[in-house]
Amino acid sequence: MPNLFEADIILVHTRGNFIRYLIRKLTNSYWDHVAMVLFPKDYSRGRHYNQIVEAVYPRGIEIHKLDKYFKDPDRYDVGIKRIPQLDDQTRTRVVQFMLMNVDAPYYKGSVVRFILAFLFKKFSAKFLMKQRFCSSSFVQKSYYDAVNWEQKNRMIFRNDFISSMELHITTPADIAKSNNAKWIYNKKV
């Protein structure tokens, strides 16, 4: 595994979970969950683990060890992407956004509403009015809000982006397929 940086993107494929299976089928993606590196392992700073931030259903935004995915290879596959043009200042702002949103609630909308919002634009606005964070929207918003207006297009993972409201329905597939972030670790590519 490569050395990780703050704000690197963690993509996860979960086996044995029906909801995760549905997400993969609906989005035509191998990946079903997204997290971000909060603090990379750095023994000189007393950090013995890679810490991640993720939106976890049903609790919300939480901090965990990345090892939770690597220690169970029968259940999880992990890929890692990085935005190459990210400077230290922007990384700091992304980390600040992550930390400010710890304990924010997870969006508890029904799977049917999510599917309708994803498939039909007319349902998107109503869905987004109630949106909090799911894993991929949290990652998308962290990057989008960390940069100035001139850089925002380089931080959008969706190919069919129309408005900033639609960032809330960014999927793990959008992030995995985006050219705005490069793979640094992925056994499946």
C-alpha cells in the first residue's frame, strides 16, 4: 500500500450486504462506499494507524481506523484515489470540513427515494431538500467546499454535473470513474 496523504479517497466494495449490492447494481460500479483519510499513519507524530472519516448508516459521520477494511479481506476490497493537484492548504481545508462535520447525521431516506432521485431528475430536488450526508456526498462536498470558484470544476466527480445541489447525489461510481482523482491503489484495475 502506498503512503497515504490527508484527504486521500478510500473506495470500498462490501460483500454479503444486500443494500451495498443494490448500490453497485444501480450505479453500475464495483464500489459501494467511500471514505477519506483524515490522518495518515505517522509514527513521528504518534499516529500508529491511518484514520479515516466516513458517513456510516444510520449513525452519521464518524472517525475510524482504515484497518477495519484491510483486516477483513474476505468481506472488503479497498481502492485508494488521490486528487493530484491538491496543495497543502487545500488539504487542510478538506480536513477542517471533515472534522467540522463529525457526528453530522446520515441521510436516512428510503432506498426507493434514493433510487427515484438517482434515476429521475424531477425527484432529485425533493430528495435533496432533505439530504444530509451519505458516504460519497460527504466526500464530494468536502472537496467542493474546500476550493475557490476557479478550482471547483476540478473537484467535481460527476460527469453529468448541472448544479451544486446535485453534488448530494454523487455516487461511489462517480468518484471511482472520475478523472479528477487518480488511482494510487486498486487491485481491481
